[in-house]
Amino acid sequence: MARLQILEYPDPRLRTRAKPVEVFDAALSRQVEDMFETMYAAPGIGLAATQVDYHKRLIVMDVSEDKRQPQVFINPEILTAEGTGTGEEGCLSVPGIFDEVKRAARIRARAQDATGKVFETDLDGLAAVCLQHEMDHLEGKLFVDYLSDLKRERIRKKLDKDRKERASKAATASAARAY
């Protein structure tokens, strides 16, 4: 398994619409394993393939407390959505940023597992929110798109500043090791 690089907002690759998965093979299984490793290490509860620059309709999730209930959703679709709720969301592609987003409270979804078998499941609470959030990624949408233009611009500037600070610290550490 390998940890993958998570793209960060405003990387334009995050805006790519994912294509359906058509081949269920060993390469897809490796991608699923790598995405789980990346998600758990981040740490996160969900990861869409688009976030790791793999533009197929693939999502991994684990919203359990003990991180022992991994779920794979390939070519997911929402069949029904009921109720609404607003909750605070964050995103591995928008690190350190959290804000309120309105989502359906309960959903029924259809997807395929890593072998291609079709299944349906009912989700509510955090699992429903997480799947909706990750499905947005497959459409090239991020949770910051639900926020005002002003908030989105502030977030972009903060993330740019954070990246520059990390790069500066890495350069300083590298220079110190050179002596």
C-alpha cells in the first residue's frame, strides 16, 4: 500500500468530474487500499478519488469510532433523500477549515463494491453527510462552494499562507541539515 498525495484547494484538478469505473481488477483494488491508507493517515472519515488525482467514481469511507468499518462506494448514486440538516463540515482538501453546510439528513444510495457487485444502503447522520460530501467531489464540487464568495476567498488566502509557511519551514530544515 502507498499513501497518496491529497490535492488541496484551489488546485484545479479538484474541479474534474470523475468518470465511471468500468474495470474491476487488481489495479482498482490497490487504488482502494491506497485510498484507505491515505484517508486513515490524514486522518479523515472519507476520501473521494478526485482528491488524490484519480478521476474515477470511487469513494472510501469509515465513520466508525474505532475505524474498523471501512466502506467502498464505486459509481455511487443517491436514490432518495429525506429531511435536511445543517452541520459543520471539514475536508482533507481544505485542511483546517470547517463551516456549516446544509445536507439531506437521510439518503438511500446505490453503488458497487470493489468487485463490481451492486448494493443499496440507507444512511443517516454522519454517514449520510459524508457520502454526500464525497459525491460532490466526484462532480468537481467542494464544500467551500456552499459558502459565500467572501468566505471562499478568505479560505483560499489562508491556505496559500499556510502552504508558504510550510514550504519555508521545510526549506529552513533542509538547509540546516546541509551543514
